[in-house]
Amino acid sequence: MARRKKIYEGKAKILYEGPEPGTIVQYFKDDATAFNAEKMEVIDGKGVLNNLLSEYFMNGLNTIGVPTHFIRRLNMREQLVKSCEIIPLEVIVRNYAAGSLSKRLGIEEGQQLPRPIVEYCYKDDSLGDPLVSEEHIAAFGWASQQDMDDILSLALRVNDFMSGIMLAVGIRLVDFKIEIGRIFDGDFQRLVIADEISPDSCRLWDIETNRKLDKDVFRRDLGNLTDAYAEVATRLGVMPKNSPQLIKPTLIN
Ligand code: TMP
């Protein structure tokens, strides 16, 4: 295969220049990190599962008219996406208390929130992605008021969609994080869901048992992460038939 130009390497993914202008190849690594990469491990098969799951969620969102950067999956570890400028915010939607919200406000994990709560964090690893308000976002020009209206509406639509498909397979969507990209089209720009939607970026609990089926399994040492993600993929019907292939990281470049 021809050597491709690497554009960016993050903690869980690598971005390569795509085959056509305006496209990017997104490669899913097996690396798992938590607490701003203080905890790190390579977990065989995680990248494959996140690639398949993110494809499933992004395809569904595109189908119901929530625009995403996703074009198509290329292979077990890569997908073709539209190139976009990432807004430097992590947009978090919470339906039940957990994680940093529980810690910050002293609310027991698992308590249903009176309504979905949307939070914004400034994407900067060196600062630990701090929570920011819309005042900060406006004052520092990270997004306009129109962008923020669009982002809120996108985030709530993703929440309804994801809550519904998870409920159908006996999983509670506790919370999730999305990233938003800007795509320029002449004088116009539009916002799309970018990055990934996967058990790395959601909290997913079994409805009956509250068993965790997301990255908290790794963050909190609760067992085998690949088993948890494979459980989600199996319930959603996206688990590949040839599962042993999962375990072998493919060679790239
Ligand atoms: P938090 O409770 O730790 O703030 O996490 C809220 C949601 O955001 C949870 O579903 C996990 C996800 N998340 C990420 O995707 N990336 C991150 O770096 C962090 C801290 C959380």
C-alpha cells in the first residue's frame, strides 16, 4: 500500500490524508487511556469494535438527518470521514448522574437527572479539558451564539437517538461526549458530529443489572474491556462473524 501522510495522532486514533480532497482516513488504535493518559494500556480488539460501533451510530444519525463527518467504513480499523475543523469543545450530555458530575455535585451515581444536562469542556489536554461556561465560549470566540444554538440542538438529537437504540437492546445511556466539526462549503459553513461515538465516549449500563459496558471498565479496573464492548456490539447486531480477526491488529502504512 502506498505510504499515506499522517495528519495527526491522538490517544485513540490516527488521522491520515484521505484519497480525495476534503476527506480523511480515521484509524482506530487499540490504545486505551484514562485520566488524561495517566493510565494507558493496549487492549486487543478495542479499535476494531469502536470502528464498527461508531460506524453504526454515525450511519444511523446520518439517516435520521443529523449530519456527521462519517462517509463510509474502509476496513476493520479505518473509516473515511469528511475533513472538518474541530470546535475545541467536548460536548457532554448527561441523563443520569455519574463520573465527574457525581464527584463535583455530590450526587449519587445512577440517579436520574430531572432533564438532560449539557456541559462543555475546553479541549486542551495540558489543562485537563476543564469545564467551561457559554460565557467563556463566547468571550474567547471558540464558537458563536448561532453555533451554540446548533450544537445544543445537535447534542439533544444525538441523545434521543442514542438513548432509543440503546434502550432497545437493554442498555441505559447514562451520558456521552461528542465533538463537533465545522465544514466549509464556499461562503457557508455547517456543523457536523465528528470524531467518534463509541463505548470510549459514552457511559452504557445494562438496564437490569447496571453492569458497566463502557470505558469505565478500564478506568475503574472492572474486568475485560473488549468483552464489554463486544457485548454492546453483539446486542446491536454489529459484531463481526469472524471475531478472531478482532484480536490481530492490522499492519498500516
Ligand atoms: P465525566 O463524567 O468523566 O466528565 O465524563 C462524561 C462523559 O464523557 C462520559 O461518557 C465519558 C466521556 N468522556 C470522554 O469521552 N472523554 C474524556 O476525556 C472524558 C473525561 C470523558
